[in-house]
Amino acid sequence: MMSATGDPPRTAGGRVRLTLERPWYEMNCSHQVASSPRPPEHSSAVTAWLRLGSTAWVFVLALAAGARAGALTSADCMECHGDLEALDGRRELLVVPDTLAASVHAGMECTDCHHVPELPHDEKLPPPACADCHDAATADYAASIHGVARTSGIAEAPTCASCHGSHDVQLVSDPKSRVAPRNQPATCGVCHSDPRLVRKFYISVANPSAAYERGAHYRALMGGETQNHGELAGVRPPTCGTCHGGHRVLQASSVQSPVNPANVPSLCGGCHRGIAGIYRGSVHGRALAAGNRNAPNCTSCHGEHDIASSERGPSTETLAWVTSQACARCHADQRLVRRTGLPALRVASYEQSYHGLAGQNGSIRVARCPSCHGAHNIYREEDPRSLVNRKNLVLTCGHCHEGITARFASIRMHALVATETTTPAGMFRVAYLFLIFGVIGGMVVHNGVIFSRYLREKYRVEKRLRRLRRFGRFQVAQHLTLLVSFAVLAMTGFALKFPTSWWVDLLQGIGLGETTRRLIHRGAAVVLIVQSAIEVAWYMATRDGRRDIRSLLPTYRDVVDLVRNIRYHLFMADQPPRYDRFDYTEKAEYLALMWGTAVMALTGLMLWFPETFTRFLPSWAIEVATVVHFYEAVLATLSIFVWHFFFTIYHPREYPMRMTWLTGTMTEHAYRHHHPREYERLRNDPDAVIPPEHPEDGATRRQEQPPGHQRAGMSSGSGAATKEQGPEARG
């Protein structure tokens, strides 16, 4: 019986109510009885049996109706699940009626999904029975990697509610649905962008959602790029489910997975049909179809999720990536090259060509790998369709070089001249190497002879002049030891940090490999530490040492001298500062030496014996020691070249170099200029003054010096010309 509105009557829970207006046998058999009348003698018996059966059926229906009248309704469930207080504040169990009413499951009873026979129910209920309605989707899920993981007891594996929601399930076409195309990256990213889950389950791609949102597909999906051109016209941009599947998500290693490497061309070809057809005929596509697992597919070059768009043309970064990463991933892998028989050193030869060098410097117009070989239409060189086939080279190169001839096109693009000795270019290279070493080596020898002459003359001139003792022989020996050990440490240490440098190759060539350099480095470190300890002991135990310590302490006068010295060299002051035993540059340098030696010794020992130091230091201390050891070495080396060598070699007054580091003495004239305050104390000290070796002819020999020698004398602060210059300040 229908209601006044025409709808079938329902129970309080919304179920359709059965109402029998006549016996069932009359409803089901009336047509049969009317069309096939039974014999009159049997009609009464049949009627009696039918009435008896109808009575029994009505009794069964009555029992079912009674049972149904006592079944749970949504209203019964909401008495608890609609009241947060009744749930003791457990918000995860709260059901908001408006949310459920707005979902695709509005109008269904709670017990349609949650099979609860009675109240109160168990604390832990079985999962919702989605399979009662969605049997096909449930079967696909059970066969997926998610379903298998869930069945094996992995609690983190997603369920139906993980992706679709619980009481807020919407149709996929609804923009509010969690699995709507625009929302899929965020939904899948709940797990796949969780670093903890990625590490725990060895997921091969970390945070694919963020990568997808950087790609062209996501921009097209969000309306940022159009897809109304060519074969993509009207094609919906792919999302997670498009490529991986909705419910039947399989591991990429499965041959049935759409993202299995062998299936990727067919997957991408669903949208890019024309390009996929070209690729299948290329050398890469044919190799992949033949089962070569090393053959590249679409994702090998374009990426998996962050696929760049070519609608506006490739960017500089994309072009650089194609050459240095996409193609080089296979063609620069020497192990793969040997195994597959590919031509060797293709990437290296390109990088050394003009095209490669210009590309590495950011040129976007220079030819890259796809410019000559093609992108999807790559064929073997002997294939007539290949762009680098000999018959097609004029056309291929002519895209950039207009009006070329076949001879121009025959220039080898992948020639590695550096490894050749028999080709014309290789023979010229060898000849020029001999020429460079011969010419430059001759120049070095020639200029070295001239330099040594000036150095010897300056040494002889100073010996014929009145000198003052500045450093003793012990200090000179200490300085020489420091010089040698520091140079060896710098050379062997930086060789470890920069193993591919040309000068490291030279060291390798003479037998100084890493093992040998390590032993030499540690030996030089021991020499430096011992030398420093001896020097500290000398400073503390001797009178001259204690004097030098007092003289090296910074004072306020050093600041005044610094300002005055700068003013003097800027022509803002008439006289330079008057220094004592050590000026501010020497104090700063020596104190930095003491500090640097201590730091390098400590950090070096930590790196030498990390097992011992980590017994009482945290692990990050070794990392800090590595950083400090390297950068302190850089600072010390640069300071030597920029600061120390300037005042002892590069300074115009000192060239070709100050001789004090060899003799321990300074000429009287130089002492008066450099350290006038100490000079006043030492000028008459017999222990400090060293008379000239040839006092009777020293002046005569200076006057007879050639012009070049006069220049050397001026540099050392001796001779008449230097005396006419007047006093100058150090630095």
C-alpha cells in the first residue's frame, strides 16, 4: 500500500514496510490460475493447501517484522555518538549529523555499514562493511599493495576511510571529495609525504606530492596551463589515480603495474599518443620492448612527478639538466657503457667541445644533446631516419649554421683530442705540450738565474755593511723548521680536499698517493707540534724569550701606530710611526700563528684519533673539528701569501726579499727605518752590533755597483740612493 505522497510506507528507521493486501499465493499465482485452470475435482484441495501455506508465511513475516521492529536505528546510535559528553570527550567517535547528511551516504542507516547487532556494543568494532555495496572496488583494494599490507598486519596501511573519509564521503566528481582530482595529491601525501613512513617502509619516492605540485600536470589541473592544443585537447590532466590506479595500486616492480618501467610508455601514451608512437620506434623504445632494463623510458628523461612543461619552451635549468643528468645518467656511466657496448666518453667529449663549454656557462642557444640527436626520435647513426646520419648532418647542423657544406658537417662533435696522438689535432696537441713546457720552463730558468743574482748580491752587500743582530741562530732554525713543516702540511692537506686538481695529479704521478701523503702529513704535523713546544719552552726559559713575549703583547700604542701608518701612506701625515722591537703587523701575525698552531694541532689530533676523543666528546665534535681544521688551514695559507709575504717579499722596499729570515740580522739603516725605538737601544750594544766584513772597501764597492745592483741596494735600505729617500714605515 502506498502513502498519500506515493512513496512506499517506511518504518521509523526509514526501512520500507511490507504490507500484504492479499495472500501471497493470489499475488503470485493469479495469472497462472487464470491462464491454466485446474480440474474442478482438485480445486478445493489445492485451495486448502494454499491457505495453510499462506498462514505459515504470514507467521514468518510477523516474526521478521517483530525482529525488525527491535533493530537498531541511526537515532539509537546518535544518542551516544552525537553527544561528546557521552563519549567522555573522545572526539574521534563523534558523528556530526550535518556532515553525514551532506555525504553521499545520507539516508542510510548506521547499521548498513557498521554491523552492530545490539547495544551496548563492543569497544572495538569490525571495520565498516564497504564490500556489501562496493564489491569490485574492495576486491581491487585487497589485491593492491595497500590491501596486502593491511592484511599482513601493518597498521599504517591505508583503508577505505583513509582516502575517502568516514562520514563525509563524497562522489569523486564533487570538488569537496578527498579523492577529487585536485585533492588527490594532498590525500596521497598524508602518507607518502610523511618522512617517518617513507623511512620505515622504504618508499622509493619521498614527498611525491610536493614534486607533483611543481610539475606541468598539476599546473594544468589547477588551470595554470592550458591543454587545448594538439593531441592533448580535451584530455584531463593526470593525477595520482590516473597513473597509479585508484584502488588497485601495485608496486612498480609488478609487471601488471601501470608504472612498471616497461609499461610507462603505454601509460603516458594514453594522453601523448603521437609522441609515444615515435618513441616506440626509436632506439630507446625498441630496446625497452626487447626487455633491456637499462633502456630509458618516459620518466627517465622527463621525471616522474615534477615533469617540466615544454609549452613555453625549455628553461635554462631544464636544458642543462637534460645534458648533464638525463643523457649522462646512461652515457656517462662507464660500467653501463662497457656492459651495453655504447660508445665511450660521449658526455666527456661533448663537455669539452664549444657546445658543452658554452652550455656549462649558461648559454641557452647552444646545441644540446636533443638538438642534434632528437628527443623521442633517436635512432642509430646508421639508420636513415637518424638526425646524425651522415646524409642528414647538413640539415641537422643547418638549423643553427646556415649555408654550411657537407665538409663543415663532417667536423667531429665528439672528438676527444686530449686522448688522441695520431689524428692531426692530436699530433698538434702533443707538439704544443712540448712547446709549452720548453718555452715556459726556459723562461722560469732564465728568470730564476736573474733573481738568484739579485738575491746573492743583496746578501753580499748587507754583509759588507754594519748590521744589528735581530734574531739568534736558534730562532732562525725554528723559523726554517716552521716554514718547511707548514708548506708540507698545506700541500698534503689540500691534496686530500681537492683530489681532482691538476697539481694533485702531478703528485700522484711522482708516487705521492693518498696513503703516502697521509703519512707525510702526519709526520709534518708531529714536527710542527714539537717545534712549537720547543719554541714555547725557549720563550719561558730564556731571557731573550721573555723579552720577546713582553714585546709581543698588544698595547694601545699599536692602535695609534696603525692609524698613523695609514695616514702616512695616504699622504695625510709627514712622518711614519716609530716602532719598537715589533710593530703591530708583526704582533698580529705572530699571535695569529700561536692561535692557529694550537687550533690546527688540537683539531688535527681529533681527526687522527677520533676513536679516542669520542670516548669523552660528543660525535658532533669530530664534525666541528673537520670544519675548523679545513677553514683554519685556508685562513692561515691565505694570510701567509697576502700578509706575511707582502712585508718580506712583495714590498717594494724589501724585494727580492728580506734577508733577516736567513741571517737573523738587519742592516743598521734598515733597523733605523723599521724599528727606530729599539735601534736607539741597540746601536751601541756590542752584543748586538755586527761590524761589516770588509769595512775598508764597502763604500767603494757600493759606488761601483752596476745599475741593477743599485736597485738591489735600494731595496735593502742600503747605499747613498736609499739614504736620500728618508725614513719609511714598514707596510
